[in-house]
Amino acid sequence: MAGKKLYHRGQICNLEIKDLAFEGKGIAKVETPEGQYIVFVPNTIPGQIVECRMVKVQRSYAEAKLIRIIEHSELEVEQNFASIPGAPYINLPIEKQRGYKEKTTIELFRRIGKIEGAEKLFDEYIESPRLLHYRNKMEYSFSAVYVEPNQDTFLDGFGLGFKKRGQWLAVENLLGDSGMFDAQFEDFLPKLSAWLQERDHTAWHPKKHTGFCRMLAVRKSFAQDQLLINFVSSSAELEQFDLEAFKQLFSEEFGARLGGLIHTINDDVGDRPNASDGERHLLLGKENVEEQIHGLRFEISVESFFQTNPASAELLYQKALDYVQEDKADSKPVILDLFAGTGTITQLLAKAVPTAEVIGVEIIPEAVEDAKRSAKANGLEKLKFFAADVGKFLLEHPQYQNRIHTLTLDPPRAGIAPKTLRKVIRLGAERIVYISCNPATQARDMQTLAEFGYSLKKFSLVDQFPHTAHIESVALFEKISH
């Protein structure tokens, strides 16, 4: 737009959402004398009227942060769950969610990935087996500033739940099951809050850096039907903290479902303390629980990285394994799993393709040691794991030069840095199976792969996170013969 900007940063306004872009960015269209002005508002649904705060303002568009929904869309269906910021689309029927995710991801691949006819390369959309209560990890915050559900007035006292949307200070009390995690645990939260307040414990004040109760980090094992709970506090009120009564409270509530109860003392003044830092005390049970994927067992702690939706992760990995196994030209290929972490995909590959030499490469030595222990526990001792930088792998292990048939990649959400991607390409694999939790960065990498002779053959979308904007993509690339 020529002349003065329509909005300014920090401005609060009401807008009607007209359409949806990738990652759940609602699109508001404001008519001006110069034409339509676009405002992107994440976590909104077409038809909603929302209150939002401008966070980035340009001449032709703006980006805003959702504060609250003023009027709901006619597309929504009311659910009997506590509303939380982490499930903005729980009221949108799952088939509508699928339609938006499929359409916007294909458009993204076409626009950013420069994939002509992207819709023709689309293989399938894989639904999550569980649409509700599918998460295996959740973190809840305590705060001395809180709001009651669906209210806007900040109150002083004791809050337990999630940070209220659009700000960092107050939590919105969670009074029951959100439909996303474990119903029994979330129904228990008001009881826990009352128990702590009855004993004159205070919640952490994010501004004053005072208070006792800070955070609850909870991990769930679907395989064992157990919960591993980490209560994070400061050291401020330890003398009055009745550990025995605290343990009894959880034991009586969860019984055999209580896999472990940990108390972590952390005086870091940061707003979100790391649950793995501080002075740690195991009060009950064990410090880890066990989860299973495709029959393989994995021990996981509260802070371990592990797929948040294990049932959907099984389908995601199965699709990746299907792509790996499609080419039968080489009966004994070398399969290299990069960014292997603790070796989940590497172990699944070794189990699915027993004729292959399967290698996991991860730069963090501690993760490699964890991967080796896990593989041994699963009886997969022929696997090889190397703690190495991708770019130096062939220099350090020249025996694999020109022998790598297939690469599997599952990088972090930020994707693969361009320099690192070029190192991956220099490994010279015939085929690449690229798993991505962020199709936007995957689309960016598609251009680079094409420049170096890799053609996208097909891709599938996997809904690991129903009721959110997130979607995962599994893509198969093959080297073009010259």
C-alpha cells in the first residue's frame, strides 16, 4: 500500500477470518482504497470473528496474534472439552481439518518447492488412529496470575493450566479434560491445585520471580498405561512441603498407573524452567517408562525426545519403510539414517530390511550411546551407529564411498541448513526418504535437491497432531540418471 500503514505494531483489533493458509494461518481481508489488505492470524478458522494483536506490519500485509474468539464459525461443532491454546481446531470436524491441511500443503510444495503437478505426486493422507487423548506428553504451568476459563480478567492467586493465549504472564485454569492428553490426569488437576493451596503453597510469579509451584511435566506410556510425573518447584517453601502426603495424594489417585513421581527443585528465574535441570529427587517408582513402536521397546524419560503421538508415529514410520523398500534392485544395499537421534528409525529399518547394512549417524555422542543401548535391548546388535558430522562421514569412513543406496532423513523442525543439505547430497545416495515435521522447510529443500539431480517421486501426509495446524510429510526422492 502506498502512504500510511493501515495498522501499527501492538494495535489490537477485531477481524473476520475469510480463508486459511498453511500452518493454520487464518486470512482476514480488509478492503482499502488501494485494494485488499491481508492480515494473517494463526490458529483461527474461516468464519470466526477474532480479537488479535498486530505483531508485524508491512505495506501489503500484516501478521497478528490471536487474543480471543469473539464469534465462532458456522463450520465449528461444540465439543465437551476444556478449551486450551494447543488445540485451536478441536471444534472443527476432522474432515474439514484434513481438507485444509491437504490443500495448503500441496499449494506450498507447488509455490515454494517449485513442484509442478504436486497434486499428481500426492500418495495418501494418513489419519491419526486416535483423534482424542493421543498425546503422550504435556507440560502445565503454575502462576500467581491467572484467569478463569474463557475469561479475560487477570486475577492474583493460584493458577494451574496453560498460558493464556496471546500473552506470557497469566495461566488459564484447566478445570478438566482437554481431550488431548490423559483424561484422568487432567481431571485431577483441580484437586492438586486445591491440595497445594490448602497447605499455603504459592504459585510462581513470572514477574516477581517468587513462589514455590512452577511446573508439571507429565509423560504417558500407552504401552504400559502409566504416567511419569515431574513436579518442578523452587526451594522457597521446602520446609513446609509435606513429601509423604504429596506422595500419598498421587498414589491414591493413580495407583498402578503411577509409573514414577519426581520432584525437581529449580531456582532459575526464567519463565519456563527446564524440567531436566535442577536438583532431582525420585519420590516413587522409576525415572522412565517404556513405549513400543512396531514391537520395538523404548525407555523414555520425562524430558526425552519421543514421538508425541505413538500410534500415529507407527503409521508415519511404516510409510517411510514402505518407500525405502520399494526399490528391490539391490538386495544388500547400505541404508544410512541421518540425524538418527536415539535410533528409532534406524532400528525399524534394521528390522524391516534384514538384508541391508543399516547405519545410524548422529553428531551427539550421548544420543549415539543411548541408541546403541536401545538397539541391544531390542536384539538388533548388528546395527552400526556413528557419532559423526554428516559432511565428514565419508572422509572418516571411506569404505562406504559409492555404496550408499538409500538415505533416510528426519531433521528437526527448522529443517536442514543449506550447507548441511549439500553435504547430504555429496553422500551420493540413489534414493532419499525425507520425513519432515515442517513441510515449509521441506518444500525449501525440494528446490535444492532438484538442483542437484534428485526428483520428487511421491509424498504422503500424516496427521500426527489432530486439532492443531501441524502436519507431517514423508517424501521419496530419486536420483535422475544422466
